[in-house]
Amino acid sequence: MLTIQQIKENPERVIERLAIKGFEGKEPIDKVLALDTRRRELQLDNDNRAAELNKLAASIGKLMKEGRKDEAETVKADVAALKETQKTVADELTRTENEIRDILLSVPNLPCDMVPAGKTAADNVVEKTGGPMPDLPDDALPHWELAKKYNLIDFDLGVKITGAGFPVYIGKGARLQRALIQFFLNEAGKAGYLEIQPPYVVNEASGYGTGQLPDKEGQMYFVNEDKLYLIPTAEVPVTNIYRDVIIPEEKLPIKNTAYSACFRREAGSYGKDVRGLNRLHQFDKVEIVRIEKPEDSYAALEEMKDHVQGLLEKLGLPWHILRLCGGDMSFTSAITFDFEVFSAAQKRWLEVSSVSNFETYQANRLKCRYRGADKKTRLCHTLNGSALALPRIMAALLENNQTPRGIVVPECLRPYTGFDIID
């Protein structure tokens, strides 16, 4: 969440930047500033009363030693009365702090200056394009038909077992899926990311820490009896490793990678654009997460983008990078770059990765800080990216690599699959 200091330094700019995301910030920002003024008044009042209580408590012992019992009893009564009034002040202080926090939790992150204005995906900016465009015949099959033809994925069986959006991978389809996971993890390891195997369910505090709560309750599966959430991405458990942690400066940067299944309700997602693997309720993904000093985070963001681009180039897929406009960005992000691959049979671009810098927004929620050589603690910057999400990668690989002989497996995956063609 935003810090009070960010808001106080330039409230007009905060309101202006929030508008880039389509968020009307004047009322909540003005309210926070007014509440913060009241909070500081209450804190001063509370501190003064605490000091007076300490002074009176010390005098009681002195009076008793001097045999002035009646005076001591009078002071004790004053202490009791002062404690009551202090409790009233302390209770109001707590309520005020909680109200500030509740408002700040409802305010999105500020988009950085590089974020373009715009309301929808149509306003996103294409930054870069690469990779060979396949030349397929007019009768090329979409991936859901290829999956059926070669017995790779059974969508109907998934419906029988669970419901729509939970496919069953079979034979070479399962092996290709496993090959992609291993390839992505190994490439992340080569790039210096430490592998983590996280839980697939998290508690409420973890959801608040990375910003899924209170913004995305409806998109997550909830285990009511245990008050736990199925993770929408490994970003959530991995980033929460550093919740309430003060990291020594020399330990930065921290680079983690994790494979996980991901669970998203995706309520209201229907139609031809979500057919097959295009949108699922359960899917696999390899995530990269970084904890950085603020002055290093944008260089880290470029490294992450280069890493994802390198994966797509090794897979031989056509790709482009989009810089998202304010209206298409997530609640928590300061800037996001989406990677899309071209699906030749569907003749459309499919998102396969988002790489984001959250600056201090998540770190402030998490209380993720680092201690510098001057012994002061400062908020870290957090970043994460998909490297990569599997379903649409699988869809593009099947469609783009289809030939009369079968589906050709990219060379980089063959050591993991044990086969070079699906026929």
C-alpha cells in the first residue's frame, strides 16, 4: 500500500497518478491526510499522558517511603483517573490508525512515469517484437483439436472429474507439460534464481501482503473451514517469505523461482476466446520473484524482461512485449510488461507472462525492509514475473509446430521430453 510519507510529500501528484489507473483519489487521499493529522495529535496526547503516568507512579513510591500515605493514596486516585482517560485516547488512536489502513488498502499503487495513459488493452503500447512467424496452411488445426487428434489433453475428462477449466494431460501431453516446467526452472537456475517449492494454499495475511486481498477475493478459491486461499500464483507464497523480515543490505538482491499449480476462479469467463487452454481455472506456471533495493529495481526489471524474452526465443515462438497502460494494469503494480505469443491457428496473440515492478507497494504491506550500512531500515522494492505460464505456451507450441508428419518439439525441450515429434 502507499505510505503516508508518499502521500504527504505531494498529494496532488498522488491524485494525478491514481487517475492514470482510472481511480478517483481525491476523497480517500484527503481523508487519509485529515486522519493522519488527528493521529499525530492523539499520539502526542497519548505520549504526554504516558509520561505523566510514569511521573506520578514514581512519586507514589517516594511518598510512601516518606510516610505520606494519604498523599500517596490521592496520587493513586489521580493515576487511576488518568489511566481511564489515556485508555480513551489510546482506543481512538487505534481506531484512527485502523481507519487509515483500511483506506490505504483500498487505494491502488501509483503507476510510474513510464506508464502510458489509457483505459483498455487497446491502449497498450507494443515495445518490441521478435521470433519467426509460422506459415501454416488454411486448414491448420487449433490446439484443442490437435490435443484430441494426438491424445494429448482430455478436456471432457476434466469436466467429468472436476468441471470446465480443469484439463487432464495425457501421455506425451503430460510429458511435454513436465518438460516445459523443468526447462523453465533450469533456465531460471542458470540465471541465478534460487528454487523454492512453496505451499499451494495461503492464509489471509499472505493475501493481504501481496495485494490479492482485499482486491481479488472473488478470483480466488477459498477453503472456508480453514480460512485459507488456493494460490493464484506462486508470487503470493514466495513473496510472503519476506513478510515481517528485515534483510541485511548485503543479502540483496534476492532472486527466487518457483513452480506451482495456480488456481483462479475467472468468474464470468466464457466464449470462443477462452476455449481449450486459453483460460483455465487450474494451470501450471514457473514464477520469478525479486527483492531489490529501490535504486536497483528498474535494472532488475529489465533483466527479468530479457530472461522471459530469452525463453521465448529458445522455444522458437513469435512474441511481442506490451507496456500496459494505466487502465489495464493490476491494482498493485507500478509498471507491467506483458509478453504475448502468436497463436498461428487461432490467428491471435495470447498472453503468457506479466513482468511487474511493485516498487514499495507490496513491501509496505509486507513490512519487508532492508537494513543499510547506516543501520537504518528502508522498504524494499518487490518484482515478479511469469517465466513462464504453461497453458498458452502449450497452445502456441502445438499450433505453430504442426506439420503433416506431426507436431515438432522445439530442440530445447527434447532433452526433457525424450522425443522430438508428436505423431
